[in-house]
Amino acid sequence: MKFKIIPLLLVLFISYSSSGQSQSELYGSPIDTLLFSKSLNVNKKVTVILPTTYSKENRTKFPLIIVFDRQNKGIFRNIFETINYLVYQSAMPESIIVGITSDNMERNIETSLSGSRKNGKGELTNAFVFNELIPFAEKNYNASKCRILIGHSRFGYFTTYLLSKNLNSLTGVISCSPLFEDTNVNLVDSLLNKVNTSNLSHHVFYRFITGDSITDTKDYAVMKNALQHKTQNKLFNWKGMEFYDANHMTTPGLGVMPSLYEIFSNWQKASSFTLTASIDSTFRFTNAYYQKFRAEMQEYYGDEIGAGLAKLNGIGYAHFNKKEYKNAREAWIILSIEYPFFVDSYISIGKTYLAEKNKKLAKKYFEKAMDHLPDNSFYTKSRSQEIRKDILEKIKQLSL
């Protein structure tokens, strides 16, 4: 079955800039900024990458993915491309990506605990992430409480530590090539104790990935065995991934994609409204159905996650093409609330009323679309002009 989806949402164009960062129609350009950390008493370099559907006016919030070692451009770009690809394939929701740069001279210090190293700042880095960085993302970019951390090597170790300290405040951790022991620190015991003594309010995912276990993650089997035989918490979803022929630097590329895919598989299935409609002829999308979906996502992931602009627009057209105008309208009304800058939703609502020969309400929504066009950065100037011309023509036809 074919649906009339706006071409803008179906085209994925990727190019590589001179800085090595990819550009996508699903994501905007990286925003580099300095965030002063009171905990660490230093300016931290932070890169924020927002979905093109992001707006401060949005009702919907986006999951937050924090990627450590931003200074490693190759790995960071690979992780960005992974997220970009999975979003394009509707395998995960659009998410806010935040990269944290670490000075190579300070990297070991910031990931070492004070009990392991005389000048270790691991506890301070923990405070920076949860008391400063996450509130910064929530305040400035409407980040949700669905939070995923991704770290490699030293930050594979540190993200596992963060999980053991902040289990209920996270949705997932992906640790690539981690170590699990340091001087006076045993993360296997720490994590196991935390998992078995925590009353989780939502699912928490842990993925730890190893390459050549001898030189990469020598305690990988110890962690896997402990979680396999001693975990009792049914909401703690863990999995170890082995790539024994892979070297240390390749584990993020091999492990992050399947990890994110598995973490968001529940969202993917639950938000496949158009697929459900194509299989079940009795299915009708309603506001009540959507609010139930959002509530289920909150219970599962720790915060509400919307279906996203493309999926809401898609189910709207699925119903519209079958002349189920009321259900199409419900989808587009939700879309207009969650993404008020998306002018096409108002036009589409107007079309449902026009199909029902309600010219008064059709005109109302066409005019509302016109009101949201000025200073709308989501559309190119030429596209805005096309939309404006189309709306004026529709309003003119209604006056005849």
C-alpha cells in the first residue's frame, strides 16, 4: 500500500564537511559551545546536534544521547551516522545528541575515582554530567528523561561506573571496550549490587562490547557471568557483545548500532501505526490511542516518547487516503500540537474538512497555516513561497 508522504521527509541527503562532521536533512549542523563546570572548575567543550524537527515550541521532548570522547572525530562521526541511519529507518526516535570533549591530558584523571588515583576526578565528572550537563540539555533543548550514555575505552569504564551510581536516572548505557577493575574499584560487584537492590521505575538497558578479550576487555567474561547468574531485577536488560576478531578502536562501530536498535525496538514496534493500519482494516488512530502509546513509552523508557513527525504524518495520510477523515484529522491535530511549526499539518486538517464539505473550518485551518509561515526556519524560502501560493489558491477557491 502506498501512502502520500511529503517528499521532504523521505529524502536523506548526506555530505561530509571539511571538519569531518556529517550533515543530514534529519539533523542540523553541530552547535559547539563551552559549558563551565562548577564541579570540575573548568570549561567543558560540548557539541549539541539537534533534529531538524526540534523547536523550543515543541510539546514533544526528545531522548538525550550523551557521547563521550567528542574529540575522537572518527568514532563520534560513526556514532552520529549510526543514529542518523536508525532514525531514517524509523528504528529509533529522533534524539538530541550531546558530545563531550575531553582533553587527552585530563582524560584519565576525569575517569578515575579518587580512591583509585590521588588526583582522580571521577566523582566530580559524575556530578558534572548529572548536576550540570543534563539540566543544561533539559533547560535549553527540551531533552527528555530518556537518557543514554555511550563511552569507549576509559569512558567505557566510566559509563559503567555512572550506571552503577545512577541506575534509576538512566535509560541505557553502551560501554565499548570497557575495563571493569581499577585500583580499589570493582565495577562488577558495584553494578551487581546496585541492580539487585534497586526498585526500578522503568527498563534500564546495559550493553557492554568487547573486541579481542585478551587485550581489550579482559574482565568481560567476569561481568557477563555475574550478570547471567546473579541478577534478579527483571527491568534490567543487559547483553554482552563479543567481536573477538576486532581491535580496540572498532568496537564502537560494531556495537553501537545493534545496541540502539535493541534499546528502541519496543518504540519501533509500538509506533508502527501505518503498518498496523495496513494489516488490520479495523484499526483507527485516535487521540486516546496515541496518549496510551505515550504513557506506555514513559513506563518503558522513563519518559514519554512521541511517535515523531514522519510517523504521525504517515498515519494521517493512511486514513486520509481511505477517506477516514476524522481519524486523519486526529493524527494531524496531534502533529500540529507536538510540532506547531509544521505548517503542512494545518493544511492537511483543512483538507479533511474540505473533503467533508465544511468550508468554514477548512478556511480556518488554511488561514492558521498562513499564520505559521512567517519566520518559519523549518522550510526553505522557496518551499515557504510554494506553500503560501498553494494556501492562497485554496482560500480563493473557497470564496467562489
